[in-house]
Amino acid sequence: MRRLSAVSALVVIISISMVIPASAAVGPTPSAGDGVAVDRSSGDERAADAVPTEAVSVTRADEGIRYDLRFSRPAGADRAWLVVRGSARVVETAGFERVTGSDLTRLRWTGEGSASASVVVRPNASDPAETATTEAWTFTRTPFVELQWVADGSVHQVWPLAERPGNVSAEVGAFGRYALVGATETLTRATPAGRVDLVVPAGAMADAKGERVADALARAARDLDVGDRDDATLAFAAPPSVRWGGESVPARDEFWVNADSRLDTAEAVWLHEYVHTRQSFRLAPEMRWFREASAEYYAAQLAHEQGLIDRSAVEAHLDGDPSTVTLTDSATWAGDDVPQREGARTLAVLDRRIRERTYGQRSLEDVFRRLNRHDGVVTYAAFEQTVAEVTGEPDDAWLGRHVNGSAPVADQYGPDARPLAVALLDRLGVDGAATGSTTGAGGVLTAVRGDGAAFFIVATGFSGVAAIPLYGALRRRERRERATGTALSGSRAT
């Protein structure tokens, strides 16, 4: 059931205790219900008492979403400052002073004790296409806030809002890369692959659909065997008023999707954005296509495996006119959707090739998983080597032609067979072949759209052409045998 808060200003208190002496804490020690203990350090070997204590409260107020942050001065810090980027406004400070002459909002720490700052993000302030607000809730981007300090000649930093400390209660919402604060419902699914939390604002999605989406995400978490599983994935059902589609933050296993997006479609934006959260690789420029291509391909595959769509829907989605773009060269792309279209189609054929060459023992998932484990940036050479390791074929010229080259991939039959089909049928005297009319050969090709059908027509046509001399030869042989048989019969009668 949805739990609607009756108060106009909802407060989420998330207190994060760092691994520091208790005497360094500012304010009362948070209780178990206030939040989750999280190490916010930048990952270096600095002493534990060098990390500042943070206390963060997130409040839904009339002006938008307000973030109140409190810090203790980092031990040993020669100087410290706070940086706020984007459209967020600093509305109140204590222990900080604004630094002028900077494009960024910079606040310098002025004392030795604790300091605090309040930051507000107004709905529609940064991007109207990705923010929304009602009387019951507000959805918007979480601001970028960074605390920096210099100690022992080194610069250190923490991002108090960047790392999600865990979901807050369903009464008040959740925040990560985006914040959804107010009347919400959180649908949680526990799987062996990690927990999935779907946060839905009140009234944005029917209860039954929310359950189906949460189930689909949980099953995808179990079934997609590409590695990079985390303890939890945070998904937001963004209000229908935001832009169509979604956005993912793979580094934090978080994404949002427009609540009106359907599951029973080959595009399956819910599954597309989820696949992005399973991509931990870093791609070189020539491999940029792989991020969207793999998400598009596996979204359709997962939708089919879950029975949301049939196989013909997958094939129709991946079908299309042959393209001579080079995936590794974005300068040849006709538009930004090339990875989703030609890239996904290429991966579909590559997946089939891998399965055939390994007798069904391996698939594109094995390539995907190894790329996730790859140490360093994934270049085309690294991708080519990974495919070779998975298939056991060190020299696969197919990749050179269709990924690093411009040879078109139409569907499972390879290059487009339709022009050949038209020419053949036209030679056979079928009307409308060359003109592409809706009757005759043109009508046949239109009715049986796709290169597979064209391949069938070509094969059938060649069979018919080859049959003409064959039947002629058989008729001549039959006449000779009859004549020979007649002569033999006459000599016996004599």
C-alpha cells in the first residue's frame, strides 16, 4: 500500500559516522534508525582521524529540496573549502565564506571548529525535462557537493551526497544521483544477485504495474550473467511529466525511467537502463558504440526470455536496412542512434556466431563479462582479443569487416539480398521487380519484408533457373531410354 505523508515538509535525516574517534563527532551520536554507517573517504591510505564527520538532512520545502550538511574540520587540514556545482543555490552557511572570482560556488572554511552549509535545488531549475513536483513529492537531480582539504601537502576530497548510504523509509523517499522526496512507495525484491529497490512517487504508476516492473528487474538481475553485480540497485519510477526514456548511473547502480514506459516491448527501457548498471567497463572512443548497443540488445533479449514479447518482436526490433557505417568510427555515423540500431543488430549476429562456434557452450555474455573484468580501458584490440578468447578463433575476419569496417550487417543472412532478389525476379519477367511497385515482385518483397525473405526468394529463383536445363536433360535421357527399349523389344520378337 502507498503511505502518504500528511506533512508538507518531509525530513530525511541521514547521519553518516565516519571511522574516527568519538570525541571528534559533532552533535549527538546518530541512532540506528538515522541511517547507515558509510566510509566516505576517497580510497587512499590516510589516517582515520583525517576524515570529517558528515551529517546530512534532506528536506522537502516550498523552495524545492533542501540539503543541510555539517562537517567537522578534517584533522591536520591546512585549509579546506566546499565546492557546489550546477544550479544548486547555497542559501545558508556557518564557518564558511564565499570565494569570489570563480565560476564555481566555492566556500572557504574560516575557522577551526565545525562548519555547515545549506543547499537548495528548485524543481525545474536545472533541467525541466528531468524534474517534477506536486503537492506530495518532488523529483530532481541531487546537487554536486564536494568537500576538499589539504593535509601534509596532499589534496583530499569527499562527496557527501554522491554515495548513497542506503534507502530511507518509504514514507520520505530516497536519494542518490537523483532525489525523490515526499509521498512514495518503495518496492523491494531480494535476489541472489542483490537487492533491487524501485521507488515510485504517489500516483505515478498503478500498483500492479509497479509490481510487474520490480519483478522484471529482479529476474533480470538473476538471469543476466555478465558479472558486475552489486549488493543493491536503486531504480526510480520518474513522474510521467519528465522526458521520455531514462538515465542510468552505472558507477552507483542507479537509474530512473519514465513511469509510463512499457515492459512488453522490445525497447523495454526499464531493462535497457538496468543493463547499463551492469556495465563496469571503461570504453575507448572506438568502442563507445558498445555501451548502448549491448544495453539495447540485452533489453530485447531479457524481455523475450521473461515472456514479455515473442521472438518475432525481437527480430523486428533488430531488423533494418543495411548500413555501411563503421561502428568504431563515429564520424561515419548518420545519427546518435547508430549504436542502438546497427550496433545492437551486429551484437545479435555476433552472439549467434559465438554460440555456433562453441556449440552453444558460450555466448556474447561471456564477452560482456570479460570486458567488465578487463583491467584498463577497453579498446577495439582488447574487444577483438576477448572475442577470440571466447570463441577459440584467433583470427576472426568477421569483426574486421562488420565492426571495424563498413560491411553491412542486415540480419542473420548477412548483406542485403533484396537487390539481388529484385534483379533475379525482373530477369524472370515478373512485373514490378525493378520499379518496386506494390504488385508483382515489388509486392512480394513488400509483403515479405526482410532480408531473410529476400534470401528465400533468391534461393528459390536460382533453384527455378537451375531446374530448367536439368529438366531438359532429364527429358532427353528419358527419350533415349524409350528408343533403346523399343529396339531391344523388337529383336527379341524376331
